[in-house]
Amino acid sequence: MADTPAPAIAAPSVRTVTPVMLVALSILGGWLVLALAAPVIAPYDPDAIDILNMLSPPSAAHWFGTDQVGRDVFSRVLFASRVDLLLCVAGVLPPLVIGTTIGLLSGYFGGLVDTVFMRIYDLTVAFPFFVLVLAIVGVLGPGLLNFILALTLVGWVSYARLVRAQVLTIRESEYIQAARCLGYPPAAILAHHVLPNAIGPVIAYAVSDAVLVMLAGASFGFLGMGAQPPLAEWGVMIADGQAFVQQAWWICLFPGLAAISLGLGFALLGDGLGQLQRRGVTA
Amino acid sequence: MPLLQLLVRRLLQLIGVLAGISLVTFLLVHMAPGDPARLLAGERASAETVAAIRSQYGLDLPLWRQFLTYLANLLSGDIGLSLRFQRPVIQLIEQFMWPTLFLTAYVLCLAIPPTVALAILGARRPGGIADQIIRLVGIAGLTIPVFWLGIMMSRFFGVSLGWFPVSGYGVGFTGHLHHLFLPAVSTAIWLVPVLTQSLRAALIEKTAADFVTAARAQGATERQIFWQTMLPNAVLPTLNLLGVMVAFMIGGAVIVETVYAVPGLGTLMVNALLGRDYYVVQGLTLVFAVSTVLITLTVDLLTAFIDPRVRL
């Protein structure tokens, strides 16, 4: 670095990034296949109680052992991946769509819409994210649907803020002025010119956000505020196993590892997309 | 006096945000399904009792009147009454806040040194091997569920090795240190990656700054530039991180305290949620939000005080 004139902000070259993203995509693809094929792959019914085999350690018959009522942990981890994957999608898409729409309007038109949005943004970020979502779910009542609802109510502002910042720079660019001069209506300009140019960083953010959503979903399941037992969900499984962790560590260990691996898939993909964005490549 | 102007403007903003926070926490309880009067009166109360309670608490008044009453109560320091404990929420908070404050300070002490070290290490050679490793490990650290890590650590270090207690708060300063070690480490493991990423970015931004180029043109060695020019400029971003930390740590505390049965505000919150003790939830949400806002404001003012260029 001694004689480099301006140490680049730069990040690793494309060659070093692509393998990481490939790893990320294969993790995500792997989980998708496992989730879809869970009924075929799972050796046992995830809810089948087997009192004779309760708390049995990992073995050839039960790869991840069994829990306190003899349910097969491996089968439950597989079936839980359906819930957790769905949770990621359902927790990211609504805030993404709502936030992007409001961010586009707020950034492009400015004025009253923008002022109102910015006040709502300031107010929302005044609350610790997790606490606000938790309080809303607690008041509405525990459950996955209310969790998604609370997440949407709180989460859209980050997307809107990000899109708004993008739109503020795009709005002044020559191609937008050209489109305006040619008499295109604002709706067409927003949909065909602003949105495609603003969406890249939003997608990268959404992929990273999926990690947060997944962890929040599992945490809510753990606290008893999200997915409700006996539904197999990783957080719920960990909560179930907590009381037995001294004798039967496997009940908690495997759902946690599953959550980490899915999280890694999203996080690495989000990181890779973010780096591509910063180098100006459209994803 | 620009600093005074700044102060006045921020205080005016603060009033707006505080008013907003009280509105949100007020509406929060009103979103609850069911009749609040029925909740106050209890499951088996007669219709007359419920009606009496409704008028006693002003629940039959229009919503805006109720909000004004709520605001007036807040201003006089009354943030509600716990249905379950039959005690003012403020008293509960006073009772439960010490473990949380202790834990927060503990986490800060554990998290800041590795954050600063790792961020410097990464920023010295952006894109270098150390930087790559720190980034990837950081990403991995972010994906670990805190509650799972807590359970696994208490199983291993607490039960198997017997080094640390797995629950409670302990007695005396060293007792607190001992009892809260695992909770603090669990939180720090998850906090350090977040902080390292933003501090690293701030440091790298400095490497492209004009004053670095100027120092280099004047013939300073890279070592001198790093320690004498870049590092002092990284103090402010670190300070700003503290503001960001607070919101994260409050969220983390809720989960970590539950896992380790620490009698703090997080445990109070979760129990209130599960017991549908809405006024405790409301009061805690309010207190958490107000503390976040006040700490952010303090950090911003400190930043402006230290660095006259900052104007926001």
C-alpha cells in the first residue's frame, strides 16, 4: 500500500466475489429443494409422537435425535424450513412493495407527501425496531400473521427511505428531463425510467433484510410471539428444547444450525449484490 | 452562535418526536382487540362494574380526549398502572432497570475494543486478506440467532464446564459481573460485526479524504498518516456508533435477558406481552423509545461540539 496513490475503496475484483455468491445461491437453492421436498425426504412424520423413543440421541434411525415427545428432529427441521423460508418471503415482500411505492412518490413529487413521509420515518426510527415490532405483535396477539403485519407496519420505512434517496438523484438526470420534455406522464416516467434505475440497491438491501426477518421470525417463535407450537418452526423448536438442553442438546443445536445456514445464504448473496451495486453493475 | 441555534433546533425536533412517540404508544394499546374496560375489570366482572370502570378511567370519552389525558399523565410522570402487579409502571421500571443498565454497560465494554481493533485491521488494507476474513466472519456472526447462541453457551460454559452461572443477576458488583458474563458475551458477539462494518466503512472513507492526500503529499509515511491523521478522524464515527448501538442493544437485551432469566426490562417486557399487561408494554415501549431518542440526541450534540464542521 506504500506507493499506491489513492488506496481504492474497492473491494475485491469480480473474480473473488462470484464464488461467494455462487456458494450463497447454492445454499439458498439447497434449502428451497429441501423445503419443497420435505414430505419426500423426511424419514418420519414431523408431528408423530413416539413416547418410547423420546430424547434419544442422534443415531442411524434418527439422524438429529428425537425431542421430549419422541418426534424426529431431522424431519422437524426439514418441515420447519418451509415455515421459515415462507416467513422470509412474506416478511420481505410487503414492506418492499409498499416502501418502494411510497419512496418513489415521495422522492419524485416531493412536497407534502415527502414531508409527511419524512416525519413518519423520523418517528419510526425513534423506536428500537425489535421492541416496536414486539409491542405491536403483543398487542395484536401472538401469531405468524400478526408478526408479518407488524413487520410490514414498521419495516416499509427503511425501503421507502432508500428508494427516496435513489429517486432524488435520478430525478435530476438528463434522461428523466428528456422523458419529461417529451411529455410522458409521471406514472410512465416512474414506472419505466425511475423504478428500473432505483431498484438495484433495494433488491440488495431486501436480500440482506431477509436475514433480519428470518432471525426476527425465529426469535418471535422462541419468545412464543410468532409461530405457535406444535407447528415446526426453528425458533419454536429451540424454545421447546431449551428445558431439555442439559440431557438433549440435539433438540436445540440442529434448528439453530439450520437457521444459521439459511441466514448465511441470504447474507452472502446480499453482500455480493451490494458490492456489485457499489461498482455500478446492475444486478 | 451556531451551536446554540443547533441546540434550539434539535430541541424543537425533539418535542415533535416525543409527541409522536406518545401518540404511537397511545394508539398501540387501542389496537388491542377487546374492551379495555373489561380487561381492567377482570374476566368475571359484571356488566355494571365494567361500565363503572369505563367511566372511571374515561374510556367512554372520544379518542382525542383520552389522548390528551394520556399526554397530561405522561407530563406528570405517570406512565400507567400494571394490571398484573397493581403497581405503577414507573415503579416496575425503576425496579427492573438496573440489571439492564449493568448489562448494557458490560456489553459496551466487551464490544468496543474488538470493534475498534477489527475495523482498523480491516481498513488498513481494504480488500486485503485480513479485511476479507473479518468481513466474512462478520457476516457469519450476524446470522447467528442470539437466543440460540445464549442457550448453547449456557449449556457449554455454564452447565458442562460450570464456569458461569446460567441465570439470574447475582449479588454485588463481582456477582453481577460473573452472572452477566454469558449474556454480555452473547450480545457482544452479535453486536461486534454490525459495528465493525460501519466503523470500517467510515475509516475507509477517510483514506480517500483530501487531508489524507495532503498529508501524503507533504511526505508523511503511511504509518504516520494512519495513526496521526486517519485514526483521530475515526473517533467521531465511533461515537456515532454508540447512538446506533443503543437501539440494537435494547432489542438484543429483550431476548438475551429472557434466555438467561436476567430480571431486567427485557424480561419484564416479554412477561408483560405474554400476560397481556398492555400498560406495561406501553410504558416500556415509551421508555425505550425516549431513551433511544435522548441518547441519539446527546451523541449528535457531542459530535457537533467536538467537530465544528458538523451541522445537522
